[in-house]
Amino acid sequence: MIPLETIEQQTLVIWLERNNYIFSKIASETFTKSWKQKRKNKLEWLKAWLPDLLIILKRWSLLFLELKRAKKSLSKVSEFQKKWIEELNNIHNVQAVVCYWAEEATNTILKLENL
């Protein structure tokens, strides 16, 4: 059974905590039953396509990480997400990646850190 994206993300954030990374989940999900919140989200231009996590790498650069499920057929990267990742990668000292499971994400971080 392929773990849900939320389980992969929980696994990754535990690893980030244990390894003393400064990070945050980017609250870009827009689903809500509250019409008041939907209106507020729209007025504040909340976008649903930002990568899931912002991580400050120990070598003082930023990593935006979009985490997907391990099975690619269950995990589509939208065109909007691809555009965000492309634009973020054009910024000096910023990297944006898509990883398909927590272990791939941790390996990517270690590679970027040259560890």
C-alpha cells in the first residue's frame, strides 16, 4: 500500500525536526466549508500551487519542496505547480524540487547540503 501524501509529509517533518532544520508548511490549501474564509482567501489572493514546505538549508539557502506520493500515477504535479517551481528556481540561493516520498526528500536535502 502506498502511503498518503500526509503520511509522507509527517515522516519528513519528523526527520527535519530531528536534524534541526528550520522549516514551515506553506498553508496554501484552499478547501474550507466556511464562506467567510473562502472570501478572505480570495481577497488575500491565496494560491493553492505553492510547494508544500519551505526549508532553510544549513548552507544558508532556501528550499521549496513539493512532496508527492511515492507512486507517480497517484501524484500529479499541476501545470501551476510546475510554473511556481520553475520561477522559484530562477531566484539566487533558492531551489525548488518535487519529491515523491519522504526518503527521496531527505536524500535530496542531504545532496543539496553536500552531506
